[in-house]
Amino acid sequence: MQTVYFRLSLTAEQIRSYYEGVARQVVVRASDGRRVQFPAQWLRRFVTLEGVHGLFEMRFGDDRKLIDFQRVGD
């Protein structure tokens, strides 16, 4: 199993493009330097009036399929 951590800080204005379907993928740089790309829809449950902010964790199985995606800190 692999675990990837990354910080994300998107304002409400920035996240709007994902909701409107203009941007479908989010690309981030993980804390270990890897580039990670995932569907923007995965962020929906973390959106607040201020946008999306925090430290996130993604866990993948040996088959590289997502097992869990959660916010683990501010």
C-alpha cells in the first residue's frame, strides 16, 4: 500500500472552476515531490465557503487503485 500526503489551498473562486466543469482534474505536488493527478469531484466533500484548505492523505492499494482519500489536518 502507498500513502501520499499533500497540502491544498484553493479559494472559493478557484474551486468554482471545478464545480462548473471547466477543470476536471486537480494536479498537486505531494510532500515527497511526486506529481499527483485526481478527479476534481473527489474534493466536493471538503469544500467550505472559504474553498478547500488543509493537509490531505491518499492511500492506494498495490493495484494503484484508491483506497481512501481524507483531510488529515489544517
